[in-house]
Amino acid sequence: MTTGRPSGRSVRVLVLASAVGVVCALGALAGGAWALLADRQHVATSTIMLHPLEGNAYSPGGRGDDLVNLETEAQVLRSDAVARAVLERLDAPGTAAALLSSVSVAVPPNTQLLEITVTAADEATAVARATAFAEVYLEFRRARTESSIFGRTSRIEELVEVREDERKAALARLAKLSSSAPERRLVEQQVQEIVVQIGSLRAQLATAQAIGLDPGQVVTPGHVVEPGPLASPVVMAMAGGVAGLALCLTVAAARSGRRAATMIRDLDDLADAGVVPLGAVSEPVRSKDDVIARIRSAVLHGGPDRPLVVAVAPLSTGRSATFEPLVASLTRARYEVVAVDLENEADRTALVELVLAQAAASDVLVEVAEFRSRLQPVEAEHATSGFADLMASAQMRTCLEELAKRADLVVVSSPPLATPVGRAILHASRTVVMEVAPGESTRVELADVQAEIDRQGGDLCGAVAVRTRQGGKAGHA
């Protein structure tokens, strides 16, 4: 007989797939929400090209490859004086320090360019500030050059005036001297030297006044820099989903590594753990298999006391694959057997009625074949919601032993031994046949069950390795 129930592995796969889906969905939602709700700063840039000017770090006197001087210009652009002028031009509140914290200046290699980048809460403010910094700095640079030239020309003009006064004084003395006066030649020589000096000063003045005052130009006015992919809700949602998947894979890999270290792989691992290996079977299991015969022999020789209650149960997941073949093998050997399948609703209902003293063993025991009986409840609609609690009661063992008095053995198909009902069955049974799934069951689970059996005073007669078919357990053969 087969069952439509999914196996423990299928259930775990479904649960894990659902968990991964939930984590990925949460990651996608978090990424999208971050992109939508983040206090994103808008960025604008402007570019200016500098011309060599007198009185500036990048001056005509420098070498053509001495572009490192532009770093000085970049620092000047981010000065308090320029920032205060920008605030005045934009009529904006705030301090120069606060404004400069949102401004950066870059010098592209081997160029005469300065790239100004400004961040602000909105695009319009960012564009206005980037443009204002470019324009104000060029004006500041021109004013600085004009000041330098004015200082130089003023000094030259003062020297010209002094020399003109000296020339006039010398001409006045020369006019008072007679043509034969011995001092006349000396005075004429002084006048000539003064005229030469005046000519040289006027040439210097002309050169200074001819210096260009063009500080540079705005190559690219302020414009908004398109936000990167981190500002896109779609991109961030995808990134969040991928991050969630990566997290799940990382956790799964870590857990898989830890689990693989303690995994039961074959019968040798069972023997190393101190458990008698009864053999390995593959579903569907048949009652004539040699392994079933070994299990039958171990059960009959491992529990000489009567009445004998035998629990057949998987270690961690699924349902028993050897229960039905073992019962068939025992009846074929002419042992009277009461088969109790705790996965069957009718059997659970009948046990509840026995524990609650609502029925006697004779009321619920039904013979279904020669040497084989099963349970049938008196009231088919009896509630079994408290079955797990009743299984843990002391009365449950008494009821099973009462059933065993009417046969040679009571064979119970139990839920996994790691479950509460499975642990209760350990207490109510005299001997246990354990089913282990290689590659799924672990030594830790096996050790826990062994310790529990020892505490309950039971007997683990052995374990059988059950290899399930792809797609889940087939149920009872």
C-alpha cells in the first residue's frame, strides 16, 4: 500500500524553498524601500578652464608642465572668501564652512581644468551653487590679478614721477649755468641718465599694463549628475534580492558543512556509534528481504520478556518503511501480531479510547488475517487532539502491554523518534528498531535517541539503513 504523503525530505525542501523566497523578497523590498526613502543628495558639476595670470600660482612665468600649481588654485577655490561671495550672490543662508563641506574640486591630470562638484538637497540648488562657484572664483581670480598689476603699475608710476621731478630740477640748474661753466657737462650727463631711466620705467609700465586680465572661462556650466544605480528602486530591489539569496546560500553552506561532518553515511558509521547494523534496504521494502529476516530475528531474540512491544520508527524524518514488511514476516513465521500504525487515524483513536478507559482491549482489537490483528475505535469520530500528551502518559505503556497479552508481539509504527510522540513511544516500548536515512540522519540525532532509550530502560536491538526513492518515501510495501 502506498501513501500520498510527502516525505520528510520533500517537506524540508518545500520549507527551505519558501524560506529562501521569503528572505529574497524581504531583501528586494528592503533594497527598493531604501532607494525610494533614502535622503539622497543631488549632485551637480561645473568645469572651468584657467588662463595663466600674473599674481597667481599658475602664472606665465611657470613652466608648461608645472601643472601641479593648479592644486593651489583648487584650494583657493574652496577658500572661505570664495564661499562667502557665493552665499552673497545666491542670497543664501548658512556659513562658509557649511557650504564648503558640500563642495569638492578635482584637477584632471595634464589639463588646465578645475572640476567643481556640489551636493545639495535638490537639483536646482546643486546646479546654482556649482555655477556660482565657477563664476565667483573667476571673478575672484581676475580681481586678484588686477590688484597685483595695480600695485606694480602704481610703484612704477611713482618712480616715473620722481624721475620727472629730478629731470626738471636738473634742467632748471642747467638753464642757470653759462655755456662755459665747468659744471654744465656734468648736469647735462645727469639729465641724459634721468631721461634713460624714465624711458625704461615707462617701458616697464607699458608691459605691466599690457598683461591680459582674462582669468579663464566656464567650459561647462553647472549641470546635474545623473544618480548612480544605487538610486534606482528596481536596481536596489534586484540587489536586495540577490543579497538575500547570497545570505541564504552562505547560511546553507555553513550548515551543510557542519551537518556533513556528523552525517551518517553508511552501516560502518552505525557500527562506530555502537549500534548494531541490521542491513540496508531500498524502498519499496519486501517482507521476504534478508534484511527483514535479520530484523525479525533481532526483535525476537532481543526482547525475551513478555509481553513484547516493538517500536519501528525512523530516526529523524519520514515514516517507517519496514513496519509492514516486518509484520508480514512475523505472521508468516506464525507469530500472533497486533499491528499499530500511529500514522493511521483509526489506530490513534482506538489508543485514545484505551488510555481514557472508554473501551477495553477486546473492544478495539480486530483480527484482519491469520496471526494478525489491528485496532478499530468504538467511536470513529472520537477526537484525538490531545494524542501527543496521552502518548506520554504512564497509562499508554499499560495499554500497549495489555494488547500484547492477547498476542505474541505488538508492533508499533511510530513517528520519527526525534518527535514528542516518538520519544513517548520509546518509554512505552520494550525494544526499538530504528530506521536511518544515510545522508540525512546525523550522529548527534542518533546519540540523543540512544541516550533517551538508556534513560527509559528500553533496548535498541539495531538499526537499518533505508534509502528512499527520488521524490519521497513510497510508504508501506
